[in-house]
Amino acid sequence: MMKLLYLSLFIILINTPENCTCSYNIASDFNTFETVFKARIIETSSSFKKGFNKTAKLEILKVYKGKPDNKIASKLGGCSTPILSKNKSWIFFTNKENNIQVLGSCNPSIKLYPSKLKAKNPKSLKHWKERLDRNLNILDSLSKNKKILSN
């Protein structure tokens, strides 16, 4: 019986689509990515060209680092790739590939809206807001320090 249990657990674990080992550190992620910015998604479209699954047109709201474009593409598959949905706002961490601003696998971008599950649970929503505020404060500080160092 135990062998069957272990075998079943093993099969479940290897077939789980979210076998991700992404880890994030906002300070090192800030230094790693070419552009970091806040934007609202204006429109999206499916795009299966060059390995992308979706493209979006953006309204840039705030720049923390770099020179962002008003278009972005997300890669097919991958782990922790932001889901591009119309009228949603994000802090995007991007690099360019072949002159295209790209969201790749294990992307540390931060959504600026809670999940439906968190929004329904006051304790989870409070924790989410505190974490978001902390991350935004860190980004503001990193951005100011970068501007001071580059002057």
C-alpha cells in the first residue's frame, strides 16, 4: 500500500505544470532587468509569432528604470509569466530581445490588483496590500538612488 502511495505521489509531482523554482528579490531584480516601470494595459492581442503568446499596448504611468516601450510581449509557456489582461496595471520588469520588450519565464513583475481569492479575504487582502506597499517603497528608493548615482 505504501509503495502505491509513493508511486502516486511521484506521478503527481512530475506531472504538475507548476514545477517552478522562481525566487525574487526586488533589489537584485531591479539591477538585473533593463527596464522597470508601472503601466496599465490598454489592449491585448494573441500573437504566436517568434515564441510569444500575447502582446499588449501599454499606458506608461511611471518609470523606475530605463526607457520602456508602450508595447510588450509575453513568452509562450514558462513559469510565473505575467498574464496580460486589459485594464490591469502592473510593475513590469523587462528586457529587450530583438528590439521587443519581453516578459519571460520567472518574471518578477508585480500585479497592482489582488487576485479574486485575496480580495474576498480581508486578512489576505491586508497582507497583500502591505507587501505591495513595501515593494513600491523599495522601488522608489532604488529609482532615486540610481538617479543620484548617475548624476
